[in-house]
Amino acid sequence: MARLWSIAALLDLEFFLGQDRLGSADDDRGLSRRDRSLYLDAIVPEQGAAGQTDNDRALVHRWLELRRAEYLAQPDLAAELPGRVYRELLLLLRLAALGSGLLLGIGVTAPLLAYGGTAPLNVTAYFVLLVLVQLLLLATQLLALAWRGLRRRKPAASFLVRWLSRAGWRLAARLERRARSRRRSAGEAARTSFFSGAGPAGAYGGLLLWSTFLLLQLVGIGFNGGILSTTLAKVLFSDIAFGWQSTLQVSETLVAELVRWIALPWSWLLPEELAYPSLEAIAGSRMVLKDGIYHLSTLDLVSWWPFLCCAVLSYGLLPRLGLLLFGFLRQRRLLSELPSMEDPGVRQLVRRLLTPLVESSGRKKEQPPPAGRAEEPAQELPGDTAEAGSVPAPLPVKSSWLLVPEELALDFPLEQFAAGLQSWLGEAPLSLHSYDDELEAEDRLPAALAREVKAGAVARVVVVQESWQPPIEEFLSFLETLRRAAGPGMVITIVLIGKPGADTILTQPEQTGARIWEMKVATLGDSEIEVCLLP
């Protein structure tokens, strides 16, 4: 069974992926070598010893553990990973939630139990304020959860939870910036936000909402704990009396029947004299303003406190514990689906781990991994010469469609481009196609692509674009046309290059332009369209 991810682990993953995204082209080549080495040197031997292979999500988790160990082993870095900050912050928030709820419960209950000896404490006021109000709030919350569940909407999306989530998020980000400013050596960590990709609108927004939901339940648990502790302390260490009264002509029989129905959740467990007051006790504790309390029996006046404590326990504390367990299970269910294997950063990481490294000279850099992780042998580029005595790998069946703007296609350095991308593009050769600037009139390429995809001859689609040119709407429409032609599941990679130089077309793009392209392409909502920088 794969190990379940935690929110702290997801934050650390986003931290390291953020560092990788901020690297240069040379760093991209180093990333492929680094991750492939981690896979071969650390992960593959473990799989061989276990006799089985991990799925991709477990593979990423093991990679994260190795990256954590490397990061924390740096002696010159004040190593503060976001996962650790999150765990410490979450512990403080949980303690604060319990403590604030406890103080609130004590603060609300203590005035209600202030007994001067002249008049009994009002049972009706205690029950309405401390039990009935909670019960109404609980019923509203359960109805909202059921309604959103039936409509297949994300639960815990109420205004209060969203507001508290955003407030907690801003607090966490402020603490994170303050922690970074105090480091002696920030290094790469200073360039990446602790909580990148986990904001309220990000991929992990649901986890944040459920975390806030759980904190609210802790407040409710503390509140009911404060009510019970204050009530029991008053009963044990002082002399208090409870009674009831009503201006309406309500019979004691009706009140006794209502009390019996309210006590159903616990009446089967406790003796009848403790579960709820008897009819005689209810009649004997009824207060009449003109008669005073001197005629009331002490046994009748003290018969109410077990009923009130059981009501708080059954209708206040236990439902909050149930909601806490429910929220925890829902959060675990979300965590079982994360990180998303459709995320471009995670997908590139898995590809770097599993794709064999190939040098432009055609010599293989590594031995194939043991059985279990099926990988195709590295394919030499055209014109390369293999080592003497080596067995040539079989030619791949599929090709990668390379779409290049028409003005760049004539002098496009295909072999140089292929050599730079071979470490993460896979073994399929590149098939060069040019597309016209008039994208709206470009219909030949999608038709040809659809035919080859139908024939099973296309591994992926690679589109070259200059990052300094803005992503216009016509190009986005062209991408949607390519998606319809390629069908679902086909990866479309946009490789950004910089302005052509004097010696080569393949220059490094600027980070600003790349960010604009990433944000614009993300508006398409297609997880199989990714934006990459020229390596």
C-alpha cells in the first residue's frame, strides 16, 4: 500500500519543484542528471530489495525524502522547510483553537451559573443558550454538507470557513516571510515561497478549507469542554440549585415528556434517576415568582444537573467529535489523490526520473533498471556513432511532432534542439513541421496530425514559440485545435526560446516572458498542455 501524503510533504514538494522551476537552462540539464542519479542510485536498489516497484505517486514521495535529506544536510544553510513550519504552525493553531474554545465556554457558562442563594438557576436559559443554539448550528452545518454533497460541490465552502482560510493563509505567509528574513544564508530557499501552489485558489485549496474546518471543530470541542468543566466545578465546589419557570400555563407532565425525549440518547445507559428528572422532581422544581423558593425541595432542585451535563455531552461535544473525525477522513481522501499526476511539474519530475540519459555522442550513460520499471532503451540520434561492440537499440515506432514557426523553420537547428531535449523528451525522433503566422487559416497541420494520431504514429506534440512574443488569442485557439486533433491524453509541450542570436536561433528565454506564457496557457484548463523553457 502506498504511503499517504501529508500536507507538510505536499508543501515541501511544492518548495523543491519551485526551486527547480527557477533554474536556468544549465540547471535544467543538471536536474535531469540529478534526478536520474537519485532514481538509479537510491530508488532502484530499494525496489529490487523489496521485490516490487512503486507507482508514480510513491516514486515522487521517495524522491521528496531524498531531496529533504540532501537539503537538510547542507551545513551552511539555516534549513527551514515549509513542511516543518506548517507542522509547528498547525500545532500552535490547534492549541489556540482548543484554548480559545475552552475560555469561551467558561466565559459563557460562568455568568449563567452565578447563584446568589435567593433564586434557583434557570434551566431553560442554560439549555437554550448552551445546548439548543449549538444544536441549531450543527443541524445547519450538516444540511449544508449534505446539500453540497448531493450537488457534488466542494464542502466547507461557507463564507466563514473561506474567510478564516484566507486569514490563516495571510498569517502563514507573513510568518514565512519573517522567518526567511532572519536566516543567515537564504540561498535558493529565499527565492521560493514556502506555500507556493497551496493558496486558497490553488490545487491544495480543498486541503486548506478542510484544515480550517477541523480547527473550527476543535474550537467547538473546547467550548463544550469549558461548559462541562465549569458546570461540574460549580456542582462539586459550591451549592447551586436549578429550577424552571414559564409564564405560559405549561403542565409538569408535558415538560416531563419533553425531557424524557431529549434524554433518549443517554437514558438507556444511565439509571433513570440520573438520566433525567422524574415527574415529581420537575413539579417540585417549578418556580413561581410570588411563592419564592423556600417551599421547593433540595433534592428536586439538584436533580437537573446530570440531565444538563448529559445534554451538553450528547448534543454539543460528541457531534463535534464526530465532525472532527468526518473532516479528518475527508482530508485523508483528498490526500490520497495528491499530488496530482496531471500537474506539469510533477509530470516532468516523473519523466526525469524514468527517462534514461542520452549524450549527443550516442553513448549510454547508465545500465537499464531492474525488472519492474519497464523502460525503453536509449535511442541514438541520427548521425551519432555508438561505442564499439554495443548493440544498437531498436528504432522507435512513434515520432514527436515538432511544430516550428515558418520564419524559423528553414534554418532551425534540429539536431541541436533534439540533443538538448533528448534527456526528457524520450526516445521518439522529432518530425519537423512548420506552421504559418496566420494561425486562423492554418488547417492542414491539425488534419495531418489527426491522421497520424489515428495511425498510432505520434508520441507527443512539441510546439516552439518565442517567449518575447505575447501569447495571442489566435495561438491559444490554435492550441485548442491541436488538442482536438491529437485527442485527450496526448501531451502538448510548448518549448519557449529567446530572441534569435547572431550564431544560433536557440537562445535562452527571459523568465518574465515565460511566466506570462505559463499563466496564459493555464487559462485553457488543459493539464496535458505544458510550458517548458529551452534546456
